[in-house]
Amino acid sequence: MHWYRSVCPLDCFAHCGLLVAVDSGKVVSVKGDPDHPLTRGMVCSKAKKHVERTYSSERILAPLLREKQGFRQISWGEAYDIIAERLSRIKQEYGSLALLHHSGSGYEGMLADLATRFCNAYGGPTVPEGSTCWGAGYAAQTYDFGTPGTHDWSDLSNSRCIVLWGRDPSRTNIHVIPHIRQAQQNGARLLVINPLSIDTPGKPDLHIAPRPGTDGALALAMAHVIINEGLIDRDFISQHVHGYSDYSRIVEGFSPRRAAEICDVPEASIQKAARMYARHKPAAILLGYGLQRYSNGGQTVRAIDALCAITGNIGVPGGGASYAHSGWKHILGDLKGNHLAHSRRTIPWPRLGTGITEADDPPIRAILVTRSNPVTQLAHTARVKSAFAQAEFVVVVDFFINDTAGLADIILPPAGPFEHEDVVCNSWSPYIALAPQIIQPLGETRSDAQIFCDLARHMGLYEFGPTDPAEWLEQVLRPATSYGVSLERLRQGPIRHPFVGPVAWQDRKFKTPSGKFELYSSAAASAGISPLPDYIPAKEAGAPASAYTLHLLTPHHSDYLHSQFVNLKSNEDTLRTPVVWLHPQAAKARGLADGDRATVATAQGTLSATVRIADSQREDTAVIFQGGWHKFGAGVNLLTPERESDMGLTIAYYDCTCEVKREGCA
Ligand SMILES: Nc1nc2c(c(=O)[nH]1)N[C@H]1C(S)=C(S)[C@@H](COP(=O)(O)OP(=O)(O)OC[C@H]3O[C@@H](n4cnc5c(=O)[nH]c(N)nc54)[C@H](O)[C@@H]3O)O[C@H]1N2
Ligand SMILES: Nc1nc2c(c(=O)[nH]1)N[C@H]1C(S)=C(S)[C@@H](COP(=O)(O)OP(=O)(O)OC[C@H]3O[C@@H](n4cnc5c(=O)[nH]c(N)nc54)[C@H](O)[C@@H]3O)O[C@H]1N2
Ligand SMILES: [Mo]
């Protein structure tokens, strides 16, 4: 048996360093790499499930073609012939924009971008615009700071107060937990702001559970207290902050009493939170992605960033409003080849289903899906499904026949993360790491890079460039050579981003139009958005209709990554079937008990689920974890609306209300 060093390529905060044991050409075990500078040997349950996924009997090991009776195995040659013939004909008849390319972050290896290059060499596809994930908060931090910026997790031990604002590290970011524990042991205060209770190492000093979608008002009211009680940092504001007087006028309108009503929390809690944050400096805010999945999500993040600015918690160890940083991808070679496209069209992601169906001149005739599962993961599944149904040719590159692949004409099976060489990075971890090939690709599977190199060659798309993935790997790394990045060096271990320090904005140089932190953003004004972080009620969460009295929250689960791993046998009894979590009072009011079957209904659709009771959530919420497959009777996006955030074109999944009724009741 031999142990190899690798990295988890999943789309999460960590990109854990892995040690992978191989015996007789087979991966037999995966564990954390204690030498990884960031993750230090700690891995979550999903990392270990890479082994089960690799060898799952349901994994697709050869290309599949849909026929009347179901899918039939075909050779790669046949698959490439069919794809080349269909795509060429569609391009001839309608132009390249009749192809929609849907790609996600299901796998974070750099070479997977060659799928985009293929589509660009084809002539340029239609692509979704915006974000399924973090776009509203990213845009907000760009207006405020110039770029998003995050502190190292270990810097939390310098904090005297930590605010987990709409972020649940116990489920999505376990590596910060030891640092929070350390800070609490040092005497730091812990403030949790979340409609749900979350697990933290020590009990939080304060938990505020606002009505979903109202955090903007809460943040403005905290600023009200901070300003009125003279807790602002005058020096920092005068030197580094733009727009304070306009901002303070808005803040005047948000007394704790007013916000207490909007947010449905005690007025005293707002005062306590404001004092706790402003008096225990340095104070760190860890911003999550939940609170920006609303129609007012961008301004919510701006209102929270503002707290950090007026208290001078910027550029100091232990401070910050950590969300993301502008990562490695900016200094690596870009394989996407956007310059190769002759044309390009976008459809907003939050309304992709409708957008595809309504597109004309040209209509969408073909859809290519890579490293994403849009049928399960995009809002308003019914619309996404009908959009797929009206396309004449759908190609999906994926491991399993999931909800999206189930609608494909051709499924191409990719090689898994241990079966080809790539480098892995994103804008959450400051490290870039090598994922070497440590076993042969299973069955006839091929890496995404190989598939799109092959297809480019097969279709004679010479603009694509080299058709050997190894050459592309060199091109990815070449621009970063001056920072000491090379394959050789990566073989010894991960490399830290040269410009991402442990503390964000230590130089107080903000890439905003004014060069300062902007409470007033003229860039936002030019984009037609309020230049100040004013509170505007969320569309649906802000005004629940009488038919739908519960806020539907669909957060991320600790044991699976979106829809990945849900189908594995070891998850059969726990994760596959849909569960709706209700507060005891909410269940009682609806005559529901733990274990009952219920129908969850929204304006978009219905879902049948088992009721579970938890008093760790607001009475007016229903919680269903995202990621479940329709195939197994789950799929929470059957319920979510085609709604977008105020900036960053992000899907406002949580700006959604529902009703829950005992199954069979009218
Ligand atoms: N295990 C695991 N880890 C993951 C992922 C996964 O699927 N599984 N996904 C990865 C990805 S792509 C992402 S984007 C991140 C997301 O990481 P997080 O931001 O931590 O997780 P989310 O589930 O998106 O939402 C976070 C929290 O927002 C809260 N929330 C919802 N609405 C509101 C609100 O109005 N106000 C406040 N204050 N809080 C609210 C929810 O209750 C939830 O606890 O996690 C990454 N890590
Ligand atoms: N209701 C609701 N919906 C949500 C969210 C929510 O909080 N609530 N969160 C949203 C967020 S934050 C995100 S980031 C999105 C994620 O949305 P997606 O990126 O669509 O989610 P995944 O389920 O991770 O799908 C990735 C797919 O890629 C496949 N895959 C993995 N590795 C490879 C590979 O090497 N090659 C290829 N070709 N395929 C591969 C996996 O098998 C999987 O089917 O979901 C969003 N959807
Ligand atoms: Mo995400």
C-alpha cells in the first residue's frame, strides 16, 4: 500500500489536503493530510466518501446514448461522432448561440475550464449570467472595499468578539471551529445572527434570530446604537471612509425599536449586540452566504460591512468582514478562451428556466452541462425541466444518472478526482494545490480536459489550441512562475497566494473609486442601485402572502456537497428522503407530529416530506436541506422562485415562503 498526497476538489471553503492510500491500483482509504498548512489533517465526512463514490456500482463507466428503451452504452468514437454531427448541424442552422453551456463548480480543477474553451472555439455559446452562490455578497463587498477580502481563519484567535452572521461553520466550514474555540477560551465574545440555532464550540454569548431577510435593518439599527453611544472610530472614518454623513442620516431612521419590529427580535438584543461588537475590539465578522440569498441580499451585506468600517475593524488582526478573497485564478493562465468566441449571449441565472424557454433569435436548441446539476440546484425546477425538454440535444458530463443527466441524449462519464492530474484552487482557500493522477481512470472514463480536447480535435476546432491536457496544465501555471509556482514545487505541497495575507486591507488601500471604504458607492448608483446600504424589505420574505405563512430556508447539509454524494448507498437511510424541519409550535398549529408525512407548498410547486421537529429554529420557518434528488422524491428547488438579488444577479433562493399541511389535507 502506498500513500499519495492530494487535495479535495469540491467547492467548499477548505480544499482539504488529503492522503490517499492505494493498494494494487485501487484507492482503499482517504484521510486528512496533517501537513496541509490550512486544513492540518482535519477532513469532513464527504472527503472519506470519495472512495465510495469512485467505486459506486452506479457510476457511469462508458458513454451512454438515450434510446426509446433507455440508455445504451456506446463507444467514445460513436459519442464524439454524434455530438459533432448534431452540434455542427445546429450551428449551421441557428448559429453557435443556439448552444447553452451550463457549468458550475462541482469540481474545482483548473483544467475543467477547457469545456468553456471548447464552446468558445465552437463560435461562442449562450451562458448563464450571475451566480447561483455568492454573487450578491461579492458585488456588495466590491462596492464597499473594491474587492472582497478575508482574514485567515487562524486570525480569529486575535479577536475579542466573533460574529457568525448567517454562516454555519459547523456544517459548511468545520476548519474554523478550532479557531473559534481558541478565541472563546481566550475570552472572546461570540455572537450568532441566524434564524436557526447553530452548533458552536462554546455557547454563544448572544444569539439573535431575525426574521429571514431582515438583517439589513438589524445592521442599521446596530449602527444607530454605535453612533448614538459614541462607539465609532472617528479617526478611521475620517481617514478611510467615504460617505459617512449620508450613511448616518439613513441610520437615524433605524432606531432599535423600529428594527425590533421589522426583525421580530427584542430591542434589548439589538442594543446588546451593538455594544458587544463595538466595545470588544478587534471584532471579526464571518459573513455567510445565506443572508444574501434574498432580493435585498446585497444591501444586507453592505449594511454589515458598514459596521466594520464605522468601528475601524478593518485592516487589523482579529477584525474584518470575511466573505471571500479575489483568488488564485487571477494570476493563473485562463483557459476559457473567451477571445475565441465570435458571439456570446447571456441569460440571467436566477431566471434560467424561463430564459431558455423564451430565447429566440436563435432559440436554445442544444444544452451542454459540465460539473453542475442545474435541474436539482437551480431555482424553480419545473421551469428548468421544461427548458431542457424543449432543447433538441442535451449532453451531460457527469458520474451518475442524476436529475440532469436523466434528461440527456448523451451522457459522458468523467474520470474522478484521483484519476487524472490537475491543480485545484478557488477564492475561499488562499492555497493552490496539486491533485496528481494516482490511479487509472475507471472503466472507460476520461477527464473533462481530455473529453474537450478530443471533441475539439474531432470537430476540427483548431482555434481551441493544443489537445493534450498536460500542455494546458503548463499554460495554467506559466503566468504564476514568477511567484514560485511550478508543477515540481506543487508536488512538494500546496502554495499560498502571494497577495493574500493573513489580514485583509492591512495597507488600507481600497480599490474603490474614492480609494476609501465606501459607505456611499457611486459605482452602485451608476448601476441603478441605491448608493447607500438602505434597507428595502425582501420581495416575498418581506411580505408573506396569507397562503404561505412560513419562511422556507434551504441551507447546506454537513454530509453532502449540494447534490453530490446524496445517492451513495451509505446515505440511503439518512439523506435521500426529504425531511422538513418545523418548530414545535408551528407543527402543533398545523396538527403535525414528528414522523408525519406532509406536503410543503409554495407558489411554485409542492414537495412531499417527513416532518421533524426542532426548537432550534424560528417558529415561522420551515427548513429543508438543499441537494436532494427528484429521483428519490426530494429536490427542494421544486419550491423555490425565479427571483434575483438586488446586485450580482444571484438566485434569491431563500426569499420564499411556504405552507406545510398534513399529507392528504386540502
Ligand atoms: N458540508 C457542506 N459544506 C459546504 C457546502 C455544502 O453543500 N456542504 N457548500 C459550499 C458552498 S458552495 C457554499 S456557498 C457555502 C455556504 O456556506 P454557509 O453560508 O455557511 O451556508 P448556507 O447554508 O449557504 O447558509 C448559511 C446560513 O445562513 C442562514 N440564513 C438563512 N437566511 C438568513 C437570514 O435571513 N439571515 C441570517 N442572519 N441568516 C440566514 C441559514 O440558516 C444558514 O445557517 O458552503 C460551502 N461548504
Ligand atoms: N435551494 C437551494 N439551492 C441551492 C443552494 C441553496 O442554498 N438552496 N445553494 C446554491 C449554491 S451556493 C451552489 S454553489 C449551487 C451548486 O450547484 P451545482 O454546482 O450544480 O451543485 P453540485 O450538486 O455540486 O453539482 C455538481 C455536479 O458536478 C458533478 N461533478 C463532480 N465532479 C465532476 C467532474 O470532475 N467533472 C464533471 N463533468 N462533473 C463533475 C457532480 O457529480 C454533480 O452532479 O447550488 C445552489 N443551489
Ligand atoms: Mo455556493
